[in-house]
Amino acid sequence: MRTAEELRYLVLAAELEGKRQLAHQLRPFGLTPSQAEVLRVLADHGPLSLNGLGSLLVCESGSSPSRLVDRIVARGLVDRRPGATDGRAVELTLTPEGERLSREVAALEEAMYATIDALAGPDIGVTLGFLRAFVDGSPSGQALARRIALSE
């Protein structure tokens, strides 16, 4: 197997394994990884319009998150209100239950990040540089870049 081919499949396998592990940890909360991402983005950057949320989601990059949002609104985790400046726009905020679950998700994520940090070691910058270059310009890469910019 060529090195580039192995790298391709290792990235895919790591993404699938990370999603599988996260889904397993989220199951007691009745959340999918995509729903958890919505909660965390709203906790970190909300309130947001539907378009604003969609521009920051990696799980739904390039598409509207309306069906995803509909499911968590129905669960009482997110409130959907007319926008303050434009009544046609929708403003999304976490409900108290959504805030509570977001904190639970954040704790799970912190444990996952600690494991990643321990495995990656001091050379993580090289890996990050490669992955940033690989996704640069893609819808997912752009969504992540917007989130990074908001966090700085």
C-alpha cells in the first residue's frame, strides 16, 4: 500500500472511530454527534441565525441544518424565535435543558481531547498543518476556519 493511500484510510478510520466513540458516549443523553455539535456551537457562539449556525457546522457543511435543528427544537433543547432585527430571520438559542446538555457534551469532549493530546504528543503541529492544507477551501474546512476565527 502506498503511503498516501495508507494516510487516506487512516484519516477515514480515525474519523469513523472518533464518531463511533462519541456516539456511544452521547447515547445516554439521546444525542447524535451532529446534534451535540449544534449544542456546542450555540453554547460557544449563540444566539445565531439558522444561516449563521450552518456556516459554523462541520457536520452539515454546505447544506442547511434546518432538519437537524428541527429535531433538537422538538426535544426542547433549542428555542427558535423571530430575529431581533429581521422578523423573517430565525434566531436560535439554547434552552436551560440545552445548556445543561451542552455542558455534559463539553465534559465528554474535554476527555476526548485529553486522549488526543496524549496520543499526538509534541508533533501535533505537523499533523494539524497537513490536515488544514488538505481541507483548505472545502466547505468543511471553511466552516472550521470560521469557528477558529471566532474563538481567537
